[in-house]
Amino acid sequence: MRIWTNANPDGYIYKSPSIYTTMEFLFALCLGLTFSTPFLLGVYIRNARKFPELLRVDRNKPERKAVPTGGGIFLLPAITCILATLLGNFGISLGLAILIAGFIGLIDDIKGTGIWVKVPLMMLPSIPLIVYCVSGNWTVSPPWILAVVPFVFLLPFITSFFSNAFNIISGYDGLSPGIGVVQLGTLASLAFLVNNMVMGSAALLCLLIAGILLLFNWYPSQVFPGNSGTFITGTLVPLLFIYGGFWLSLIILFIPHICEFLFKLRFRGKTEVFGVVDREGFITWRGKPKSIIHFLIGRGRLKEQDITMAFLGLEVLLATLALVLALV
């Protein structure tokens, strides 16, 4: 701790700590940015309607009202500060990665791009992590068949695959932020189980920020996370799991997203998760399923919040399985 000294008339030296050390300042900044996130989202929601390019039709409700999108970009200040403060150089590299992911997502929210454009674009967030890896600070031994390829060559495919896989299961109120909360909660639990307090604390703080977005996105949504929100979460969560060495848990939690990605490949990207909404708000799907969500809504008439709760329940079950296997 930085101290200053002062001599009194008796000749004794008194030592007093400075008001703020660097770490104390950074923690205060993290808390300030975290608690400012709801305020920023509120200001954005009130003013976004002035800009038509920031609005999207809510396709899951009969009234089909316009809702601001791209709210996930407001998670960046607090999350990047938390990562840099708690995880050091890796946190700085990961913070730069999610900054790139967030701004790619924001441009996509405004302009719109196809899935095959997003796949190569989402390799770009891997650049800061490649630099960190090449510097020798991060040595990772991937499991299974992935171990035959140097990790540095895997990073672009990891950031692209997981961010796009996370992105394609979204579009329902509370769904993508809710999944992010479950996954970050699982990561925090795994980290504390192995006594990695720093990783657990970082995951918990990121969970808090994702939870703020979830409150604004819960049914009926005031703001959509947009691709900025899903790309940030889909880049952040897998890389934190990998940094902690929780490869198996990561794959288990992403089983629904992997299945949805396979649907995208099967139909060459020409799929969507939405169904047909009737006047009462029930969502149905008739015909050949083009998403795992279609299997659910094809079984009966469900409302949007029912679909969200079903998928969050599935994610909680997968999280429980991941924790049980970690304890075995």
C-alpha cells in the first residue's frame, strides 16, 4: 500500500495510508460502472425510438410493437473493467476481445449481415488473445482430438463458433441473457469448487451485469440485447471456461447451441427460431422443424415466456450435470 510520512515535533514518524491505492480505485470504478449500467440502459431505452435503425419489431407478440435493440453494448464498460482488474493481462486481452465482438454485433444490429458474414468476422475478437497466447503467458492443452492442433490456431475458430452458436438461440424475451446468467453462475460455482477465488469473483460480477440486462429484457422486453449482447456473452463465457480449464462443462452447457448450429448448416443458414403468433399470443410451428425451438412449439401452443422458461430449465439441468461431473 502506498504511504506517506510526516514527522511530528517529538521526532516520531507517523505513517498514514493514502486514501486510494490503485486497486481500490479500480474496484471503486468497477462498482461505479456496474451500478451505472441500469441508468445507461434506461437512458438508451427512452431515446432509442428517435432512431428507426435501432428499433426491431417484436415478432413474438400479436401487437408486434417496436423495441430498441443493441442494449448489450452497455455491458461493455463494467465487464471490461472487471476483467482487467481481476484477471490481469489475460483480462485485458479478453476485454479487448469482447470490445471487438460487441462493436461487430452493434454494426450488425444497425446494418444487418448474414450468418456467413458473421462467421469470419467473429474470428477477429481472437486477435488480442492470440497476442497474449504467443507472448507465452497462456499455455493451454486442449482435450480430445483438439490437442493435435496448437491452441493459438484454434482461437479464431473458438471465438467464431461459440459466439455465433450463442447468437442463434435468441429472439425470445429473457432467453439469451438468461442463458448467460446460468452459464456464468455455473462457471463461478466450478471456480469456487477448485478454490479459484479470483475467477469465481470475476464470473459472479459478470453474472450481476448480465442479470441487469436480463431484468430489462424479461417479458415484456424493454430492450433487446441484439447481436452486440449475444456476441459479447458468446465470446466472454467460453473463453472464461477455457481459461479455467473447464472444457467438458463448456461443451455440456452449449449442447443446445451446438444442435442449433447443426440446423444452420443443414439448411445453409436459412433458418430462424420464430414461429407463428396468434391473436392470443400463442406461438406454434407447422411443418419441417428448422430449429430446436420448433420441436418445442410444434408440440403445443406455448407463449413466449413458456418457451423462455423451458429453455432456461434445460440450461439449468445441463449446468447441474456439469457440476455433478466436475465433482466426480
